[in-house]
Amino acid sequence: MTRIPDLDTPAAVIDTRRMQHNIDRMQQRMDALGVKFRPHVKTSKCVPVVQAQLAAGAQGITVSTLKEAEQFFAAGITDILYAVCIAPAKLPQVLRLRRQGCDLKIITDSVAGAQAIAAFCAAQKEALEAWIEIDVDGHRSGIPPEGEALLAVGRVLHEGGARLGGVMAHAGSSYDCDEPEALRRIAQQERSGTVRAAERLRQGGLPCPVVSVGSTPTALSAVNLDGVTEVRAGVYVFFDLVMHNVGVCDLDEIALSVLTTVIGHQEDKGWAIVDAGWMAMSRDRGTQKQKHDFAYGQVCTEGGEPIAGYVLGSANQEHGILCRAEGIDREIAARFPIGTRLRIYPNHACATAAQYPAYQAELAGGEVACWPRFYGW
């Protein structure tokens, strides 16, 4: 039987009790709001994690690569949304999956993209399902709800041989907030903008059965989802320090951490050196522009209890620099002797998880199971 003290370091550890709490919290919220929940599985890329989400009531999944779609379809999941605007060269791969029985949906946000989809559908005599991405906050991609291109894209898809399945939006700017009222406001903006886009399509004589919205902050902040049919969110399953700073989770709800070992000291600098550098944590510095900067991560005991005032201050490829967030600890070697095992909470769970081919899942009773994840693209 493997337990945490038996693991080599660095290792990506999932506290499954916390993970299940996070899954249940989100699913219960979606159930109360009366919408379908389609989790974004790019965070975990792990079958046991996604199976727990589906067992709790999720319906379908969201992916960010076609490799993810292939892997989860092979695991028996068929209802999949590929939530990145499709590159025309990837359409044959989409068609292969659909012909194998995968109910794979794709998205676009331009007339040119819609034309490529329609031309491919006509040539292959297959009606791929496509959704239109809506930009509700000027964040990254999509067509504004009142944008002139919206109806044009819808008509190209609908009349060109594809199946217009609906609209979807992602309020990415919610990550910039840290107050409940601001989060509620952005959640309402996301809802109203996406619903408005769906109304415009329907008023134009076009079908729009699905209205899909979502981000972890807005999903946990929305108070009204009238007109929405489904919500998507991903990082909630593990949470991280960015989400803690946004205000949607407590530190004791963060389910992913990196187990590491102290391997040296620079006492004059107040440093303890650990074997978790940026290859273990990722280079993500997502808290840097937030009110509380955790540098490369929050230092915790081996059992996962935060050690106040200590962070992973900097990182090289394989070396992490553990230090006080403020000031120099001249007694750091005594406080963290060589061989001390610690955990580090990550800034961005998705980025940290991506550094590992497998998780070490801490189960009830303390036993640890190895859960493979899809590694790479």
C-alpha cells in the first residue's frame, strides 16, 4: 500500500476528498440554477477525475484539443464540445471522430471559419455540428452579441450544410476580479450577452438550441441563468491560488499540490532549496498582478497545511527557492532541515498539472493511487 511518505518527489498530488467536495459544490449549484453542466476537462485530462464529475451529474464534457477528444471518447465519453475555434486542417479529424460515434461539436467565430466548415460539410456530405463563439467581455475570441457578423456566420453554417447547434461564451475577464459584486456583474453580463446573441439568431430565422456559458468564477457567482441551457467550468475541480485570490475558494479547498523535498540551503539569503522548480510548478505567475502575490506557490506542510509567510519565491528548471514572502529568515535551515517534505499549492492548476504524466491521488484512509493523465497535446 502506497502512502504520501512513500512517494518520490516532485509529485502532483490530488486530495480526493477536497476534489469531491469541489465537484459536489459546483454540481449542486448548477442543479439549483436548473442548467446542464458540461465540465471543461483540460484542467485534469484524467479519466478518474472526469468519471467523478459525470457521476455527480455532469452531462458531456468540454475539451481544448482534439487529442483530448480522442482520448476521452476512447474512454467511453461521447458528448464532447471542442471549445477552440476550429482550424480547417483539423476538420478531417473531427469527421473521423464523428463517424466513429463521437457526438463532437466544434465552434467558430468568423465568416471565413464558417465558410471552411460549410465547404467541408458539402464536400463530405456530412453535417458537422458547429456553435458560434460569442464575445461577452472583450476578452479574447468571439463575436459581440450585437455584432454584424453573427447572423452572417449563422447563415453560412445553416445554409451551407453544417448544423447550427447554438452559441457559447467564456467570461475570461472574470479572472481579473476579486469582489463578489463584480463577479456577479460579470456573470450577468455573460448570461445576458449570450442569450441576446441566441435571440438575434432565432429572430433571423436560424436555429439556436444551445446557449452555453461558463468560467469557474462566473459559474460560482451567477444568481440568474434564465435563457442559458448549459454551463462550462474547469479549474473548479482542483482550484488554485489564482481562484483563491479571485475569491471563489478557500485555501483548504485547493485539491492539487506538488509534493517536494528540501535539498539544500543558502542561509545568508534565507533560502531553502527544494526539488520542485518550474518544471514541477510551471512558469505560471498568475498571482503576480493580483492583490496577493504567491510567487511560484504557497508552501505547506507535507500534510497540506499552509505555512504562513512562506512561498516558493523563485524557480529554476529543477530547483525551487523557498523563502519568506517578506524579509529574510536566518533560521531557515533549522526550520526546514534537509529531507523535509512539503507541499506547494500552485498558481494555476491547469499549468502545473500539465507538467506530469500522472497524479498521485490520496484516497480515503491515506492510500495513494496513481491516476494517469493525458500528457501533451
